[in-house]
Amino acid sequence: MRRDLRLDNVGRRYGLRGPWVLRGIHLTVLPGTLIRVEGPNGTGKSTLLRLLAGMDAPTEGRITGRPRTAYVPERFPTALPFTALGYLTHLGKVHGLSHLAAKRAAGDWLDRFGAAPYARTPMAQLSKGSSQKVAVAQALLAEPGLLVLDEAWTGLDTDARAELERAVAERTAGGTAVVFVDHDPRRLAGAPDATYTVRDAGLQLRGEPASAEPEGPRVAVVVQGPKGGRLPADAIRTAASAEELTPGTHRLTVPASHSDTLLRALLTARPPWHVVSLGPQPNPDLESRR
Ligand SMILES: Nc1ncnc2c1ncn2[C@@H]1O[C@H](COP(=O)(O)OP(=O)(O)OP(=O)(O)O)[C@@H](O)[C@H]1O
């Protein structure tokens, strides 16, 4: 059964008594979805992305269902004892390709990003932008189920920026989930299935008033769609959480005040989704006392 990447009550702080950078994070990342994470400097975006990428572990809570993941960090280590082509070929082999296939894939990605002329340049001698192209190529080469991009466009020239946007669109269409941070609000504008703002150590889904989300009753909706079908983007945007119970069957929770919007998104999708059940969300505190 396909599993979605889930963060359950995740918190992260640095040091034993450090302030909580993130706390109480609940997030489900469905295959093929594009998620934007935004927020002012120092609020915890990179911390969240490192947790999603598996480069860091939560201080509390659980992360489950992570698919094969590739990550472009905010700062890519450049002082590696490889040429650009040698480094990417090596990584391709780590990902299971033969030497020849890895070298071809490495060359193709360098070419796509306009970095072919520097293929045989030692990484330590590359300009900032050229080494960023290698950082991006190493992540795309891995053919991941989850791609995590932390300001991956920073330092790229115009053509390479457009190429990375194209590569993201190709990947999401192929079922890869992509989570990204970028300080340019025009980046992939209109494309994300959901945008979250990191605020006060929590995540706020854009479009949702800060005070309205956790308050009030919630409704659980179990829906069925075509096997392997993606939940409609409007439904993902409206839902507070989503969990795939069996292939094609999902349980969504939504504040009761938003349930009409969610149902409309599901029933007007093409093909429409079948609503199996609808009822109050069980309260886990009450359940555990029974
Ligand atoms: N390894 C670390 N050790 C200690 N504190 C850290 C560490 N990494 C991040 N922090 C702290 O956690 C907070 C969030 O940092 P983070 O880099 O996640 O923010 P950000 O939203 O990505 O910032 P920016 O937009 O500037 O990249 C900051 O106060 C930062 O100083």
C-alpha cells in the first residue's frame, strides 16, 4: 500500500532548553503534490525542510512514510574532491545506475542547466551559480519520491531558473511530491497545491485565518476516488489533514465551517470523488479514555 509522508505532532528545538523552533506540527504530504513553505527569516522553514528530507530528526513527535528523498540544501558543500561530472556520476551510481548510465544522466542534467562547459571543472573552482546547478542536478538525478528544495533557485541564471521550474512540473506530474522554500513570491506562482506559513512555531495553511484553524468542531470525510488518483488540489487546500486508508480511499478532516467547500471540491472534480461517510472527527483524547 502506498504511504503518505506524515508528520505527527512534530517538534524541534536545538539544545536541551532551547526555544521550540517548531512544535505540534501535523502535516501530510501526498504523492505528486507541490507544497510551498513561506515565512520571515529565522522562523524555522529550513528546520522544517531538513526534517522532511530526513537530514534531521524531530525532538518530539513522529515522521512516517518518507519515500526516497532528494534534497537541495540552503548551503551546498562545494569543497568536494570531484569534478562536477565526476560527482554526479558517482551519485548516479550510488542510486543504482551503471557507470555508463550514471555518466549519461549526469551529462544530461548538466546540459539542461547550461553547465556542460564546466562538467570537468573541479567543484571547488566552480562559481556560486555553477555549483548551485550541480546541487540541483544531484537532487533531480536521484529520481526521488520526494524532492525538498530549500531556496534552490538562489544564484541560478534566468535560463536555469526556468529549467528548474520545468523540472519541478515534470516531477509532480510523474508523482513526485515537491516541498520548496523560495523568497521570491513569483516562484511557481499559482502552481502549489498548498502554501504553508511558518508562524509561532506552527504551520498555517494560507487562506485560513490564524485564529480559525485549531478552534471549533472538525468533520471527518471518507472519500473514494479512482485507484492511484490524486485528490483534487482544491480539496487538499481546504482539508486540515489527509490520510490514505487503502489505495484510493482517503480520510480528510476539515473544520466544520469549511466542509461545504471540501465537498464541493470533491463532487465537482472530474471524475467526481465518491463520499463514503461524513461525520464528526473522533476526539483522540476521549477515545483513549474509553
Ligand atoms: N543547527 C542549529 N543550531 C542551533 N540553532 C539553530 C540551528 N539551525 C537553526 N537554528 C535556529 O532555529 C531558528 C530557525 O532557523 P531556520 O534556519 O530553520 O529558519 P528559516 O526560516 O529557514 O530562516 P531563513 O529564511 O533566514 O533561511 C533560528 O532561530 C536559528 O537560529
